[in-house]
Amino acid sequence: MRQEGVYSSSLSTWRRQREAGDLAALAPRKRGPKIPANRAEMQQIAQLTRERDELRRELDKAMLVIGVQKKLAALLDTLSDDKGEKP
């Protein structure tokens, strides 16, 4: 060990640091590609945009149904008025 410049005091210091969690290099890491912070934000923005678009489509469908219901109610009112005037 001395030929390589590693002494027992270095080993005990490294062990102490490892136990205290000071050595980040010895901490377990997640595998796979690293995602930069701005890429994670971009993914979140993309997800929120997809959700917004889906909600807009649902709103459009709901507005269409409401429009049809209004027209049907108006038609039924005119039909009931016609029946009320004939007798």
C-alpha cells in the first residue's frame, strides 16, 4: 500500500467519511441517462400541455351537448305551444 501512496490513516479517514455519508462517490446512483433539470421541466410542460388539450376537447364536446339540449328544449317548447293553441 505504501508503494502506491495509500496509508492506513487514509483508509480509516475514507471509512469514517463513508459512514458519515460525506463521500458522494460511494453513494449508490440511479442507472440510465441523466436528465438535466431543464429537460425534466420540458417534459412536465409537455405533459401539462397534453392534459390541457384533452380537457379542451372534453369542454368542446360538453358545449356541443349543451347546445343540442338548448335547441331540443326550444323545439319542445314550440311543439307544446302549437298543441296548446289548437284545441
